Amino acid sequence: MLFDTHVHLNDEQFNEDLQEVIERAKEAGISYMVVVGFNRPTIERAISLVKEYDFLYASIGWHPVDAIDMTDKDLAWIEEMAANPKVVALGEMGLDYHWDKSPHDVQKEVFRRQIGLAKKLKLPIIIHNRDATEDVVQILREENAEEVGGIMHCFSGSAETAKECIEMNFHISLGGPVTFKNAKKPKRVAIEVPLDRLLIETDCPYLAPHPYRGKRNEPAYVKLVAEQVAELKEISFEEVAQKTTENAKKLFGIE
């Protein structure tokens, strides 16, 4: 039993063969997935998918790249959508200094407002961080995000940063990059982070693991992430599968 904590099955890349992708995931032993919506169209699609499939859940929020487009109306709408019992988290939210569509101060403001909403709704948060670790950690501290905790999604930071995040009640989620030959940081993180704080994900259709690197990613490949974590930790695949699934269910409040 595996839990892919971050999928974008609401992405257009899955329009043609979604059912086959879901079948392959089931065959690979994936029992649960969280579909992440990060703007109006992807949130609407995420909500429609979780209505259709009982093993799918949703996380909804506003992506930092598009922070400049978010209005008060959008935030109120996210709050409204979050009343759906299958919405188990808010996000992905955070900071992205790689693309420069949204000014940093706008991203920070939108990030803070979403943390505030998560605390009001008592939902965990899913954090997107690209080239902005110091500011992400600072904002999580200042906004007392540990009240709700959540996930450092597709974590690419150091083992030291992972420890800081764990101290703030966050889980560390590893995806395809942990399988890359030269990915020293994610491998070190996999070894050092305690199993009860680890999660696995694909972030599909992005970041496919080895040997599918550069191709479209899909939930079935989360098994390769779990296998790599097991190998690095020198424990069984079954233990990684069981514990990461337990961690995710507990975090998301899934019975």
C-alpha cells in the first residue's frame, strides 16, 4: 500500500489517458493520492476528480508563481472550496524565486495569507519552495505555521534544513530526484530524516524518477521512490510503504 502525497492528475497532460494512468497506479499498489490544485482551473478540476474517485483527495491553494494574480475573491473562494470533506490540505503555497512573474513581496504576502487561512480552517499546508529556503523557513516561523504543520513538498534542501522544518511540525516529502545518480542532497535527507517524518510523492507529470527521467511522470512511479528510500535507509520496501502511508493518513486525517 502506497500513498502518493502530491499528484497533478488535473494537468492537461493526463486528459487523453487518465483512466489508464489510474489503473497503472492501482496495479503498482498505490491506494491513496492527493491531487493538488494551485489556481482556479486546477482547483476546479481537482474537486471534480475527488468526487469521481473515492481514493483521491485534494489540496487547494495558490501557487507563488501566480501570486500576483490572486485576489481577495480568490482567497474567499478557496475557503469556500475547502469546506469539501475531501479537501485535506491547503497548498501548494510558498515562494518561488526561480521564475520572476510575481514580485517577492507579493509572493510573501500571499503565502502569509494562506497560512492564516489554514490556521483558521485547521488544515495542514503543502509548501512549494524554489530557490527561497531562507525566506520560506522564516515565514513559517513568523506565522507560527507549526500550529497546522504540513509538508515540505519535493524537498530539495539540506538535511540541516529538513531538521529545522521537522522541528516546526513539518513532514519531508521526497520525489523522483532522490533516485537520480548525482542527487547527493535528497539521498542524504532520505538517510537522515526519521521514517515517521518522511512522505513520498511523484509531483506528476513532472520530475519523473530514474529510469523515466525527462519523460512524463505518473503515480505508479512513486513505487520507485519508495524503493530508493528503502535502499538508502537499509530497511525493507514494505516498511517504507507502510510507514509513509500511515504518516500521510494521519497528517491528512484520513481514516
